[in-house]
Amino acid sequence: MRQLRSDEARRQLRDLLDEVQHDPAAAIQILRYDKPVAVVVSAEWYQRASAALDGEDGEEPAARYES
């Protein structure tokens, strides 16, 4: 998985979106202060992952991570 600092990701956002859109297997990890804080993936990949997680407990995937 490719990694980018958050300042680089901000400058390259359009290119990052193009990359994940055209390669559904692509994933780009965003780092802030050298720690991973987010991953950019295609909407298609996210939808498949969300559907797979939905089967675990019926709870919406995003709700598992809300504080």
C-alpha cells in the first residue's frame, strides 16, 4: 500500500482520486505526523467491504467506529 503524508495528499487529491477510481485494488494510506490516519480507496471497494461487514452483526459499518 502506498503511503503519503497529509500535506502531499492535499496537494495531490485529484491524482489520488483518479488512481483509486481507475484501479479498484489501489489503496493509499494517509499519514499525519508519521502515523496512519486514513486510507483512500475506490467507492466500489468501500461498498464491497461495507457489504461484507454488514453480515457480521447487522450494525452499520460506520457505527462500529463512532465514539
